[in-house]
Amino acid sequence: MDLTTEARARILIEDRGDYAVGASTFIGKLVTLYSYQAEEYLRRTVTAATYTEHFNVRSGQAVFQLKAYPISAVSAVYSDSSRSFDSSSLISSDDYTYDPDTGTLFIDKVSLPTGPRSLKIVYVGGMATNTTAFIVRFPEVSEAIDMQIAYHWNRRSNLGENSVSLPDASRTFTGQINWLAMSRLVLDKHRRMDVY
């Protein structure tokens, strides 16, 4: 899912007086690229939907970080070291709780068997169902992506290249296009952190 629109990104580019006819396709590709990159950087699933996640359970572990949040509902939690996940492995909703805003599920009244992929959680979560809803709920993230796209557009003819001019000399060197510091700061506020 795109996290901003070509029209929004184009506003920043046009305000600089640097918009070429026919550039919409390129800007649209940048929207998709940076939306994908932002989701990867956030380390969480953006699109709101029903998800099933499996977790490796360590001895004494009772806290699990889901990838798609905020969480709207937890449908089922199964604990089964044999991974058959039949109805006998269903954990009662009285035995766990969750923080919808952080996507953290706490199993506090039962101990879990350890093992790879021995916990299965079915839930509804994610940041938004579509681009418009995302922009309304997380306008600062969309704006950060818009700024990143304008920055990329501005450097489109010399990607990976920087130059420094001094009196009587100049130097050109290559460098990557990374997230702008301001964009990264905004994304960090929504980034999924590991829970141990």
C-alpha cells in the first residue's frame, strides 16, 4: 500500500519550480518505492487486515510483539508444541491481554510450552486499510515520505554523487541516498521495537 500520493509529493516538487511534464510516472514510482522502504524501516505491517503469526517460545516467555498494529481484535491464541493447533490448544481470552497501540500481547495466567513456532496468534491489526486512511491517521509519516521523494527528485540527475566546491578546487564523491534526518526522526516514532 502506498503511504502517500503522487499528487501530494508533486506539490513539494512544483513549489520548487522543478516539475517536468510527464514526470508523474517517475514520481508515482518514487511513491511506491519510499512507501515500501518506510514500511521496511518501520518493521511493522502497515495494511490493516486479519493476520496469523507464529512465534518461537522460549522458557518463561510471556510477551509477544505483533507486526501489524494498532490491534483491533485478537481472534484466537493457540499454544501447541506439536504445532497441530487444534481446539484443545486454544488459550482462553481470560489468560492473555494486549496493548492495542503497541501491538504487544501478554500471556499472564498460563505457562507456555517451549518450541519453534509453538504459539499461533490470529488477530486484526495494522495502521490503515488504504492510502487515504493512512494519510488521515498518520499525516506526519506521509509528509516525511513526501519530503524524501522531493529530495530524491532533486538529486535524480546525480544519484549517489555529491560535490564540494572550494576556491581553486572542487571535489565530487559518491554517496547513497539515505533517509533524511527529519524523515528518519518521524519514522522512528512509529518504528516497531523488539520485546524480550
